[in-house]
Amino acid sequence: MNYFNELTINKLMYKTLILITAFLVNINVSSQTETLTIQSKILNTDRKVMVSLPPSYNPNENYPLILMTDASYYFNIVKEAVHTLFQDGFPKMIVVGVLSDDRYKDLSPTQTDESSTSGGSEEFLKFLKSELIPEIRNKYSISNYHVLIGHSLGGLFTVTTSLKEPEMFDAFIASTPTIRWDNFLLLNELDENYFKQLTNKKFFLSIGNETGNEREGVLSFNKKSLKHNQNRENFIFQSYPNESHTTVPWISYWKGLKYIFAPFNPDNYEGMSLKELINYYQKLGDDYDYDSRVPQRMLLNIGSNALEKEQYDVSIEVFEYYAKHYSYIPIPYRFLGDTYFKMKKFDKAKTYYESAYKLFPAEYTKSKLKEIEDKRE
């Protein structure tokens, strides 16, 4: 896989090489999926949980936790969404999905004639808080940034959790939540105080083409948010009229995750200096309890563009930072070699090419080392 070889590549193809290389850096290995069985004293039964770890999972790093209901329906959707978003610059995440034998029991807050087993969400929430999340934290490196997502009854549970235990999660995605449950009982509690509790949270609410009470409940929830919520940036409502109740969670989970983690993918980063990027990602790392390094794809694009424009001081600054913070990656050493080669500082170029070659024995690097030796003869 000689993706560093550009001996026959012209300038028009140079940026294509950069993009391909960035993709290969990120692709690594596929995510890992595990199934756990948790013996719950609160629920007095064993509960199965599915866990998706990010590519190249490192127990010494922290990853945001995405906790979802209805894993048997939507776990693979969320797992693949998270993996794809990572390829586009979003953070790596750990996805945890809880399997339910009885959704009405787990996810509804009160007992109604709709199901004889309904009304057990308070106990289910206690299970998440006191047993599941501590067990996940004990086994995996989750950060302190947690997201809860759910659809339909799972969406109702998400809204109920944001009301009863708002500090458990930093963000919520509720896809067509069943707000109409028990004659819209929950709506009475979604008042001004509720939205004050969500001031520093992110909430993504969505609906498909549902009609009747299902639609009325969601629209009433959004109407209350318009009335009581002063910060509309932290509460997003999206209607998807071309999606059914079955298909709307697909787009809702995708768009919701993009909204929650949007700061990781700024549009204007190419206009920022390295110092500005470092400060930006340091704050972002603090906010999300996540890796505070500038992402590799940004460093690669900025540094290679500077090299192409013969802005050697910028190229050196960017790739030295890259090499310092991602010392196991050959790319920054190769580009530092290119920079010093173009500056005709062949001793320094040779040192960096050798470092790159040790990490990945590419033909391109080998040819540059030979070229330097030929110049000395």
C-alpha cells in the first residue's frame, strides 16, 4: 500500500493524495462489538447490553458514551453512524445499547390500559444510573460526556430522564417521543423550570410523518420549548415529513449526533492558525472530556497546503506539532522530510525520512533517501 508514492503525481493530484492518506490514517480497524450480561439487583433479573468500541480502542483514552434504548432495533444503525462520523472528523465514541424484553415495562413512566406491564421506567432509570453506567465505566474508558438517545417509547424515556435526572446526561436525542402517553401526562411537567434545567444541555427532538395524538404530543413539546427556552441553540426540533415512524430514527440519530458533536467539525478551520486551533481543541477537549489534540486530518491539510505554497515556516510548525502529538504516525515525519528537502537542507530531510521509513517502509520515502545519497556522491 504505497500511498506515499507521488513520483508520477502532478500538482493537480497532490490534494487527492492528501485526502486518501487522511482516510487511510483514520480507517485502521473496524469497531469492536461485545455483549455483556449484567446481574441487576434493582430489576431482579439479568440484562443484556451491547457495546461498540471505536476503532483502535485505547483504554488510556476517554470516549464519549452514547447510551441507547431498543438495542435490538437500532444498535447497528447508531454504531455505523458513529463510525462514519468519525471518518469525517467527529470524535470516537463508545455506543452502549440496552436490550429489552418488555419495552412497555422499561420505558413508560405510568401504568395504563395500553399495557398491563407498563410503568416501570423509574426502576429502569435507577438500573442505568446505579448499575449499568458504573459497570460500563469500570470496564471501559468512557468520558464524563454522556448522550441518551431513544425512539418512540424510547424517546419518551429519554424525555422523562431529561426531566427526572438531567445531570446524568449532557445531551439527548428523542425521535418521535410518545409524549401522548397517559393522556399527555408528561406535558404538565415540561414547564419553565424544566427548560432551565436543560440550559447547558443539548436536546435534539424530531418527528416523522406521524399523525394524531402521536404528532400532537411532539408538537406540543416543541411549542413549550419555544415559549420557555431562551437558548434555542441548545434545543433543536426537526420534522421529517418524508419519513415514517419506522424510518425516522435512522435520520434522527444521524442528524442528532452531528448536531451534538458539531464543534468537532468546524467549517473555517483552514483559516485558523495552529495556535488558534490548539486553543480551540483544548477548550473542546475540556467541554467534552475528550482528546484535546488538533485532529490529524486538519494538520495534514493545513501543513501540506503550506508546503505546496512554499510557506516552509508554517509547514514545519504544523508537522512538528503533528509529530510530537502523533509520534506513532509516519506522515508528519515524511512531510517534514519533504519540507527540508525543498529547502535543500538534506541532512535534516534525511533524518525525518528515516523516521518515517521506520514507522512505515514506503517506496516514496525509500526513493527520497536514495535521492539524497545520490546528491552526496
